[in-house]
Amino acid sequence: MSLIVQKFGGTSVGSIERIRSVAARAIAAQQQGHQVVVTVSAMAGETNRLVALVEGIIERYNKREYDVVVAAGEQVSIGLLAIAIEAMGARARSYLGWQVRFLTDSVYSKARIQEIEGFRIRDDLEKGYIVVIAGFQGVDEKGDITTLGRGGSDTSAVALAAALEADRCDIYTDVDGVYTSDPRIVSSARRLARISYDEMLEMASLGAKVLQTRSVELAKKYKVPLRVLSSLEEGEGTLLTEEDELMEKVVVSAITHNRDEAKITILGVPDRPGVAATIFSALADATINVDMIIQNISESGETDVTFTVPRGDYQHALEVLAIPVKQIGAKEVVGNRTIAKVSAVGVGMRSHTGVAQRMFNALAADGINIQMISTSEIKISVILDEKYMELAVRTLHDAFELDKDAGDRVIAK
């Protein structure tokens, strides 16, 4: 008997009608001979409502207590789903993160899973139950409730699939797969039948909202067969898998974008050893993720250091930097919250040249100025003014002919 982990997002359980639909899918899978574990998010809009309640009291809140509040949304979802499954004649058991011991570290609101105790789940599966587990949440060694960050239910599902050695993990959402770009911006965007773990990892980290980055990291690490499907309609979805020869022939697979970016520049940084360590250690200690980094050294021997952080961490980052910037003797800190990141992603970049040239020429032709550039083996990212983001996405989607099947595109040399 195979074991399947199904994950349903907030829109998939956004109403009683949709909860019944999720229950029917889980029961159908069990009737096909599978053991079924279902992970769900809070109902659509519920986490935002809970966050707003917290922020309505105080802007800078205690993150331990924040996790206590926002973890409540999933409790309602799992209870309702278990009730719906039983109302349809099947057996179900629901569990919160602490009940099945999603053991995490103590970085509240951004916790990482360390271990999952699966014996209780396996026992229920053997007894014929559909097991319904709250996504997004866990518990630390002190017994405190923790949450995994927004989108953390994806990570919960993949971690469960890995821990239980599931045959596959199906992520149900409000889209029917992974697209070459956001269809709301690019009307000609196409659904991808297959995509490599590495490409999806880049896309998730660069702003694609289909899957959380850590869920893809786990799927790749433990080789969890992962499929993205629509909970609203039938379809094949998109399969995440290891690279193959066909994937490597496609130069660019997708264009992604991310508005959740802010840029900080430290001007007049002395050019001496240890300065960068002082700056970025302070940010790391505050659990602020730094993405793109550029350093320019002038003829006078001073350096300007520019980097990006999540927009939500922008003000906190400025506060954190006040002391180390003074310590190193830098002149000034300036920032910009009205930027966006646009990226081209494809494993084929490893073996084809001319991708950057085509990308930059296309942006220049439409009068779009590039502020920062970052590259890896399979992606090129640019920072630009936020007002040009959608134009840049459409421009690059056209430039790489992503509206066409892979075999019909003009391949860069």
C-alpha cells in the first residue's frame, strides 16, 4: 500500500464547500488503495486577519506570542476537514504540530524543522484513518509553539513526506501548475509539465509564490516526488524532478519577479579587513536575510556597499545597522523600498552563452534601467525600479520566446 501526502492551501479550504471538496479528494485517494496524510493551511485570509490583530496592538511585537496567535488558524482548518471526512463516511484524525512533534528550533516566525516523530501518524494510518495535520506550525524543545514562516505549510507537507518515506507529495493550490511566468502579468505564459528541483528552487527564492523555498530544498535533498496541482480542477499539474537531457536543452524555462525587495547602501565604508563581517554579522544576528550584494571601491580607497533585504525587514535592518555603521566609520546609510527583482531561470544556461546579452539588450530596448545584477549557474537576476517590473517581465518572456514549445524557440549560442 502506497503512502501519499496531500497539501491544500488556504484558498483550497477557504469555505465549507471547498473543505468538502478536499475531503472528497482525500477519501478518493484512500479508496484507490493509498494511505493518506493531509496537511492544510489556515482558511484563506485567516492568517492575515490574525496578523492584523497582532499588529493592531503594537508594531514591534514579541515573536513568541505572535506565533501563538497566528498558529491558531490551522487548528480550525484541520478540525473542520476531519469532521467533513467523517461526515462522508471515512475515518479521520486531526493533529496540531505539537501533537505529532514537529520539533523545530526556537527562531519564532521563521522556525526550521529538526525532526518529525511519525509513530503516531503511522499507527493511525494502519488503523485506516486519514490523518489531517496542521501545516505551518511546530514546537521547540521548550514546548513553545513555533511557526515556519508564510507558506510554511508546503514545507510541513514535504517534510512529512520525507519523514514518512511517502511515495509522493501532491501540493494542491489555486493554480494548475508552475508557469513560465505569472499569467496575471503575461497572458501567454504556459504551464510547464516538468521542472527540475534546481529551477524550482531558484524560482521560489526569486519570488514565484507557487511553492515555499524550503519545501523545494527538502524535496531535492530527500528526492521527494513532488507535483503541483489545482484543487479547483482536474489536470496533470507540474512534476518536480531531477534534471534530464531535455531540460538542459531549454536555455530559459521561466521569468520570475519579486516585489518584496528593499535596497540598502552604506556609503563611505573604509577599505580594510573585517568591515564587511561587522556589517553582515549584525544583520545575521538579527535573522535578517541578505540577498544581492555589490561592493564598489573608489580611487580614494573608500567603498560603497549595496545589498537587498526583504521589504518587511527594511526598517529593522536600518535600526540594526546604526551601531556597526558607526563602529566602522562609514559616512551614511541610504535606502530604497520601491524596487523589484526580475529573473530569468533555466538549467540550460550552464551550457549556452549569450543569455545575459539577450536579457540586457531586451531591457535596454524598452528603456528599463538596471540597478543591480546577480547571477548563478542557472539564473540571472536584475534589480530595477518597481514601476518597470511588469513591463520587464513581459519583455523578457517575449525575448526568450517562452510562449512557444521548447523545440520551437531560437536557442542562444
